[in-house]
Amino acid sequence: MGTLIRHASVITMDEVTGARPITTSIRISDDLISEIGPDLEPRPDERVIDGRDRLVTPGLVNGHLHSWEALFKGRYDNLPLELWMLFSYPILGIGELPADLVRLRTLLVAMESLRAGVTCVVDDVLETPTQNVDQLAAVFDAYELAGIRANVSGHVINKPFVDTLPFVEEVLRPDLLDEVRAITPPRTDEYLDFSRRAFERHHERAGGRLRYMVAPSGPQRCTDDLLVGAAELARAWNAEYHIHVLETKVQAVTGREFHGTTLVEHLRRIGALGRETTLAHGIWLTRSDIEILGAANASVSHNPISNLKLGSGIAPFRDLLDAGVNLALGSDGASSSDSPRMLDVVKAAGLLHKVSEPDHHRWPSVAEVLRAGTLGGARSALVEDRTGSLEVGKQADLVIYDLNTLSFTPRNDLAVHLVYSENGSSIEQVMVAGETVVENGRLTRVDEDAVLAELRHWLPRVREWQEEWESVNAAFVPAFTEIHRRCAATPTGVNRWSGDEEAWLIG
């Protein structure tokens, strides 16, 4: 049975009307949008949705997410990335999480995402110490059950973590250095073989709704042969190549210390930069880096809330757009931003860059941030031919908002309301591939109460593990604090913090 949404206010995000609301109707046949037009009449076998006083938009795309962090939500504050990672991604003392807990953790993220109008996530899944096939399958199984669209990674670090930061041997106790270096990281051939099997088993699952992607953690955290091999594999499978680049000033200093150049220049030099590449964060980019990314037709997933919480800096939003870089938006992890709600991210992106410069003509427009949160994210995930906008032939991934709510009262520019007023409370229905997966605030495919009850059963053990991990890894805090201080004080020619750079630079 098909569906007809009649006479709704619609933001298509297509090339014609973009973020400008129009009044029209949408016909959905099976999983696809089959017709869009103002004069569509119901057919006998169609479900009809009255679109009066309703806004229909593409589902939001979360271009950078870590579902691992769902178990650390609401736990940490006032820690820069390198110190925060000691506890949210512990170096020592952690064992493999059971696949069943991974499934529940992923469902938690899927539930909150869908209820907030997110129909597609790019989930960069890192397991500590390494990811196994059962854990990866549990993530795919959870997303298949929930009905969300997802790119899911095998995230890999194949260097000892202490060898991914500058100045470590000068500041870290030798016994800790030895202990970390005694942990054997995955070899390049192991990761590439794992990814080949993952592509064969999971890529294009659930009718193409679920895809596998490769995700080397960062240029400083992986060997060059892995970076290049993963890029070649992504191109062979037409899959996303997802990598953290220049999230912090520590990483900017790291590039010069390790390679004598920026991390973006290093990726270009080794042939690991292209249309399939999405850089997570991309804050501490030089002007040359930005030009390189534009020429490579690469994407940057901008994560304003996480960047603010971890004190990482303010990404060069306007410069990236001017250079032709595709911009996506992401929540980042459920601990570094404490929520996968993308409407929060869209609003933050709209606001943050208004304080970067006084020329209001260069501030982000509502249309630009909505595009980044929809079609830009889909382009980053290499699924822009399927989702990200409401167009004939695309998958019916959409959100229906009730306009008779406080968020849309008084009713002015609906796009402005959506970015700055709406928080998800007006969402009435969410569809993915033509199926209603959220109705009146509840998921239709998942027993949310049962999932939460099952997860609560695990939480006492999880708390014990977390307290143990935090105790063990606290030994690294003095050294990592000193690394952060030294890097903050090192001139790089770029400042992405909002304060006076002279206050912390060493002349």
C-alpha cells in the first residue's frame, strides 16, 4: 500500500526550491518517492496523510557519530579531547564488550536518533581493544531492527596510542610507555581482511539501507600502508572513507612533528584523499589544507557541539564552503556531546559561526546549515542518490512536524523555525524507506521499554568497569595534561580558539 501526504508545507532541499517551504503533495510507492506535485489525488489503495498544518522535511543525516560512547553519556566535563579519551576510550584495563551489550548500546542511539528526526547515521564504531566480527554484527543487527539508515565502520588504530602523540617520551613514565607498547595493535593485513569480510557480509544490507565503511582513526594513529590500503578498499566498494583529521591543536602539532607537514598534506601525498573521504572535525586546517580538500572533492563532517564541549576550537565553516568542500554535520559521540539529536547540532552550527567575524553576509544561512544537516551529510556518506532531499526516485526518508505547536507559533519562516525554534517536540512521524518508524513519539519497530529494561540490567556491571578503567588510566593524566599544554603553547600559524592567542603561546 502506498502513502500520499496531501497539501503539506514541504522543504525539499533539492536544487530548485532548497530550504524554501512550498505547499505540495508527496506520493510514496513502496520505499520511494514516486511523485511530488500540488494536484496529486488519492488512489483507492493509498493511505492518505492530511498535510495541512504539517511541515515535511528530509530526515536529518548525522554525518559523524560514535555509538560506543552511549555508555559514557553524561559522565565527563571540562576535559580536552586527549584527556577525555583516556576515560571514554581507555588505553589500559579494558576487555571486549559482549556483543549483546553492543546491540543494546546501539539500539539506545538508534532510538534517540529516530525520535529526533534523524533517518541516517554515520556510526564510526570503535571497540576497545579491537573490534571483532560479533560486535560489528551486533551493530548492524540493531540498526536493521530499528529501521534507521546507517553507515557503520570498522574503526582502527594500528599504532600504540602513546606513539600517536608528540612529546610522549619526554613526559610519560617509562613503565607506562612500556605497558602500552606491549599491547599488540592490529596489523594492516588483519584490518583489511576484516574489512573485506565486513563488506561481503554487511555492505548494502536491509535493501541497501545499511553499508559498511572503512575508518582509519587518524593519519597520526595509523601506518601509511593501512591508510592507503583502506582508501583503495573504499574506492573498490564505493564506500565512505571516514577519518579524524585536525580535531585539536595537539593534532596540528603532531602533523608537523611526525611528518614535517600538515596531516591533510600527508594524506594527499600518500594518495589517501578523494571524493570518498570524509574528515571528521577539520578544525585546525590551514588555508592550503582547505584548498586541497576542495580540489579533492572531499567532505568535512562539522561537529560544533562536540567541538565546543571538548574545547577543540571553531571550524572554518565559511572558508570550507567557499573552497567547494562538502560540509556535513555530526553530533560526534554520545559522551563528547551527550546526545545524537541533530536539531541541536543544526542550531549550534547556525549560531557558532556568527561570532567568528563581523561581516554578517558571511554568517551561515538557514539554507546552508539545513543543507549540511541533510544533503551534505548524505553526500559525505556517499548516499546522496538515495537520501538527503525529497525528490522523485529517492528513498522516502522524511519527517513530519506538527505546525500547531509552540515551536512554530506564531508561524513565520518555517525554515527559520526549524533551525532555531524546533527541538524535536513537534515531530509527529518519521519515515525511513517509506516505512513509518516513529509515530507520535514512539518507535514502531522496537519495544523501547524492553530495551531500556534490558540495558538497566547491565548498568551495575558497566559502572564497575568504568570506575576500574578510570582508576587505571588516571596514571596518564599528568603526562597528557603536559602534552596538551605544550601543544597549546606551540605556534602553528593557525588559531581556532576564540580567545587571545598571545595568552598561551610561547614566543
